[in-house]
Amino acid sequence: MITPSTPQFDPDTRVVWNPDHLAAEIDGQVVVMSLAQGKYIGLNDMATTIWRRLEHPKSVSDLVGDLVRDFDGDAIEIQRDSLDLLGHLYEVGLIQIDTNGAPD
């Protein structure tokens, strides 16, 4: 659920895994445990794809551009769904905004 505390990700926002988690791959999908919240979260196919791509900091525009290029579908819908998913991952503490500013 997106709340008022969920950041609005602009194209230059860089996101990355929150290091305070444990992750495992089971049958090709990722299950992540937020150590801070003590919750397990199973990621669907698209969430797993996005999760794998955020091992290192990546700008939202680069992430969405990669997804649009790699998957069939409407670019606007992929962008919308990606931003929604990033908001959810942020809300549950699995990703964070990278403030180091290093290039991708």
C-alpha cells in the first residue's frame, strides 16, 4: 500500500537493495525477509526481475528503460507497474534510495 511517506520516484532517483534483508531463490522466484520488520515477502516474476536488477544502485529511468526494452508490453503500463512496485518495495523496507550518487 502506497502511503504519503512513499517517495515519488523521479527518473533520476537511484534505488538499491536495502542491506537489512535476507533473500533466497526458490524455484526461480525470490523470497525476501526484511530483518527490520521480520516479514517474509515472496516476489512474483516481475518483482523478482526488478529485485535482481537492483543489486547495485540504478536510476529509475535506467531500470524502466531496461524493462521496456526487455519485455513485450505497453511502455506506459510497464513504467506505471514498475513505479507501483518500487513504491511497495520501499514501503516494506526492501529497497532504499541511494544517496551516494555514484554512476550505474
